[in-house]
Amino acid sequence: MSALSLKIAGEGIAGAAAGIALALFCAASSSAAAPDDYRTGSERFIADISARQGFDADALRRLLARASYRQSIVDAMRRPYEGKPWRDYRTLFLTPDRIREGVRFWQNNAETLERAESTYGVKPEIIVAIIGIETNYGANLGSYPILDALTTLGFAYPPRADFFRAELEEFLLLTREEDIDPLTATGSYAGAMGKPQFIASSYRDYAVDFDGDGKRDLWNSDPDVIGSVANYFSRHGWRAGESTAHRTRLADEPPVALTIAEKRPLAPNLTAGALRDAGFDWNVNLPADTRVTLMRLDGDGDEYWIGLANFYVITRYNHSNLYAMAVHQLSEAIRTGHLGES
């Protein structure tokens, strides 16, 4: 495929008359409910990316004309799961079915998971838990057209428009590099793709061809999915052989001088020794100089946890302590189930 063109389903690069007619129809129907910023943002984007990235402006205009503004995507962005309290959030993911399917996924991909751990140092249960939380092991890949999601958010969602316009550019580059049809690729309302739900920039930066077929396929290749998740964690500083998080106990109220993270992640800023001196206790042996984060979650009453470096790495996948804790607890349950089945 030419570096100056886009591959668009239903029309050649030159643009058949039927394809142009369809594009005009879709533009009219989708722009009727779209805010003015959507249309003007699209034109500015076309001028910018065609100049910088070598896309054919006319082909890009025809492609974006076939995207649709979707108010449901904007609405979904305004009610994220991470807004829930921990006691409600955890019930979404820590279910018997998800644990059972995680054990099955591990059994079906044991050799690949072992190879990923050997290559990247990431424990199998963490990789499996990520895939389980993101898409229930591929059962829920998302049904939103990626192009609709990224144009809607990039042109008509001011709080994060810059970010999503950058992701739209990354997505178009990805489709050119990986020979993906930009009109048929589907995923989440935020434009995340495949079983691990990588956004386009992460797909380009961290996806790997772990099955050796010459493609990086995060929709259909479990080896590529497993290797890519492991590579993502490795590149973000995962520490092989180290633990992730531990529940703590405290007899009295925590000292007011301590910084306590709640839903928002915080890089390890305390030492295990300092927390023990402050009255916290846990059931594992950690050297006094181990860097940790103290967290409080709204479970059935306040829950105090210490997160280690690997816990913070999980929050690089999704910037939420609730998400990272769900990954941690699901991974522990899957590991227990896997050992019981072995």
C-alpha cells in the first residue's frame, strides 16, 4: 500500500463513484447531530496529518466522512467504572466465571505464558488477569468502530480532545503499517483494541509478533496478545520475582503526616520501615527500605493496602488504583485455581 494513501473498504484509492456517494451520504447523516467543532476539527486534522504524515488528503477526507459522531461515546466517557467505590468496582471483575475462564485460558496457553515469563519476567497470572478484566478473555472485544470513537472524542470532547486526536493519528498510522481496514476495526468507546485493549499508540509501541507469523494481531492471536501484555509491563519497569500488593492492619487512625493514595495512583513514596514505625503491619517479610505506596480503598469499611513497584506498573496500564487492585486480586484467584487444577 502506498505511503501516501489509505486503504478504505468499498472503494479503491482513486475513489469509485459509488464510494464517494456513500461517503457524502454518511457525512450528511452523521453531521446532522454532530456539534460544529466536530466538522471544523476534522478539516484541521486532515490538513495537519496529510502534510506531516504523507496521507493523501482527498482519501483521508473520504475516510473521515464515513465516520459517525456518536453521543453515546461522549456519555460513556462521563461515567467511567473507576468512579465507583471499591466495594462495587471489585464485583464487576472478581466473579467465579471470570476466575474459572482465567484458569482455562492459562491451561490453554500454558507454554506461551511460560515463554512470556521467561522472556519478559511477568508472571502468567498477571497477564491472564489483564486479559480477563479487559475483554473477559476475548468474549467482549467492544463493538464501537474505532474510527467513530476517535473522531468523536478527538473533535467533540474538549476535556481530552488533544489526546484523542493524537490517538486518531496513531490509529491511521497503525492501519497503514499493519494493513488494517480502518472502517472495520472495532473496540471500546475510548478506541482501545483487541483482547488486551491497547490504544493505538500502545499497539504501535508495545505489540509484538509472539507467534512469528509476521503480523502483530491483538484480535485473533493469543500468543501475540500474551507477548504484547508482557512486553508492555516489562517496558514499564516490571520487577521479576517481586510481589505486587499486601493488605495491612492498623490499630488506630493513620498518622496525619502520611500521604495516603485512594483511587488515583501514586508512585511508591514511603518505605516499609516507616510504615511499620507508624503502626502498620502485614503478613510478609519486606526489607525496611522497600519503597511502597500506602492506599486506602472504600470496601466494606476502610481497607488499607501497601502497593509495591509492580502495583504502580499495573496502574500504567490503566491509571486507577481500583483497576490495579482488581488485577492483583483476580490474578491471585486465578493462580490459586490453576494450582488446584494442576
